[in-house]
Amino acid sequence: MEHCAIDLGGRKSQICIRAGDGQVVLERRWETLALKEFLRGRPPSRVVMETCAEAFAIADAALEAGHEVRVVPATLVRTLGVGARRTKTDRRDAQILSEVSCRIDLPSVHVPSSRSREWKTICGMRDALVRSRTKLVNNVRGWLRGQGIRIRSGTPVTFAGRVREMESVPVYVESQLRVLDALCEEIKAATARVERLASEDSVCQRLMTTPGIGPITGVRFVSALDRIDRFPSAHHVESYIGLVPGEKSSSDNQQRLSITKAGSPALRWALVEAAWSLRLCCRSADGRALQLWAAEVEKRRGKRIATVALARKLAGILYALWRDGTTYDSRRAAAP
């Protein structure tokens, strides 16, 4: 079997193909957009590439053409020799990846499904709109403070209207407020889009029976994990999200660190926000058991650690609901 290593680039990519014995069969640059057609014309091979923006689209095309695919984590390629001796070129990187592939079965990251990538994009686009609105609100707030003006409190959705209650608003501030109005409408539409995805998916519906879990967290959880059979236990999910404590130990010295923060920052943030919401805002009987559990942790470790611990527990609960095809049961929620 041939080993086809591709060093992907925005416009052109470097290809290095070796036979099973390690001899170079083909080596050349190729238009990145034409790689899909190139792979369709090759015999079944092992296609190796490094994680990047274009990797999963090319991986899909390679799988459709009948190739084996290895998308090597960017954190691993340096240990394979990429960039060794301070020499790094596209040609050299492709040569090294193809050579290593001939010798060992390279590990690969999970290639997410098209649905998973689409859901992540939808959530990411909504986050970008929210961040833009926050920047504009903070910008106008800074102007108000500089003028010694205070406006009544409220949500970002009503911020533009509260500013307009002033006697006169300068033209340059009004332009910011008009953009805020447009952003609020787009955020509303983006949120409705996420809610529609959650309402049409049976897994999300089951996950949302958990107190504190809404459509955004449910969609993020499903899109990040993609396939539940990839994880043998809840601890693997918690570790994948980066909610487990790190460790720096050697010999007799053992040191526990803060959480690893590996995996998806957006999903980790959503679970922590869900934990805060559950602790501070949830008044349902279903959430009482989790609140009491977090309160016991808070007595020993403090509020912030208790909230992160609750987020980790929520991740385990969501994993179990998805795996077992069940809904939330408050009688089992407070189990250690």
C-alpha cells in the first residue's frame, strides 16, 4: 500500500507518495482545491496530513475515494521530526510524514462528521456575533463614563434604547447604536437557529431534561463528541473536555494542578455557565439534588472549584443520558 503525505496549504500543498518499501513514487506541489480530484485518481493508499483548517474537508474526500486517513495532531508532528534542526519546509514536512507512515501506524484525531462540523460552525458564528455586540456595548459604555453619564440598568438587548433616552446622542454614537440594533436581530435569529437544531434532535432533547442544560449547551455537547461510542466512560469525556485536574508528579512528589483545559473551550465554557446557572437560578425540584451536592463541595473547596466540579458532573450525566438513551433522573443525580 502506498503512503501519501500531504502538507496542506491555503493555495498549494506539497505531496509526497512512497511505496510500501519507503521508495518515493511521486513528489510535487498541487493546487489545494484540486486535491479531491487528485485523490480520486489514486489507488487505495494511506493518506496522512497534519491538522489544519483544510484537513477535514480533504479527509472526507480521501475517505470517499477509499483511502485510509490519518489526521495527525499538530502537537505530535514535532516529535516525529517535523521542524527538526530548525529546518522546516513544505517538502521536508511531507517527506517526513510519508517516511514515518511507512514505519508505524500513525495515530489520528477523530474526523468529525459533516453534521458535527456544521453545528460547530453555527454555534461559532453566533458566538462571534455576541462578542461583537459586547465590544460595541463596552465601547459606548466607555464614552458614557467619559461624559459622566449614567443610564438605567438592563440587558444588552435594550442597551441602545436606554442610551437613546438621553436628550441628545451624537452622530458617531448613534452609528454604533444602529449596528447594535442590527446585531441584536442577528443574534436573535442565530439563537432561534440553534434552538431549532436542538428541538429536531432526539439526543439534544434528552440532554435538555437535565437542569441547567439548554439548547446551546446541548448542541455544543453533541457536536463536540459527535459519536458517543468513541468514549468508554464518563471520565474519558470529562478528560476530553478538559474538566479534570492536571498532575505534575515525580518519584515521591505528587502535585495536583488546576483543570487541564484540553479540548473544546466553547463546550467547557458552556458547561461551566450551565453549572453557574444551575447553582444560582434553578428553582426546580429536579435540580435540588445537584445544588446540594455542589454546596457540600463548596464547604471544602470554595465556590469556584465547586462550580467547576458541578460542570464536570454535568458532563458525566450528559454522557450517561446519551449512552443509555434515557432522560434525567434526579434520584441518581447526587450519587458520588
